[in-house]
Amino acid sequence: MEKRTLLKVLPIVFVLAGISTVIPAPASKPCLLGYYAHCSFTPISTLICFIIAGVLWWKSK
């Protein structure tokens, strides 16, 4: 896969990963927002995924 194509696909993957972290799901501990989410570090992991997606999108321009 070309580097340019990869830089256009990866931001979509990271946005979807960020969205999936906030989905309520059974978990062993509640997330930092107080509910049981797909990821226990929900607000932090969501921001990290969105920041990575933004940087990759910016680099693809």
C-alpha cells in the first residue's frame, strides 16, 4: 500500500477506534467517567486516538 493511501486510511481507523472506546460494554472496572465502557481509560484513550487521527490526517495533506 502506498504511503499516501495509508495516511488517508489510518485516520479513519483511529477515529473508529476512538469511538469504540466510549461504547458501553461489560468490563471489570468502570471507566474514568463512571460507567462501564469498552475501555477502562475512556476519556484518555479516546483523546489519544483522536489526536493521532488528526496528526495523520494533517500529514496526509
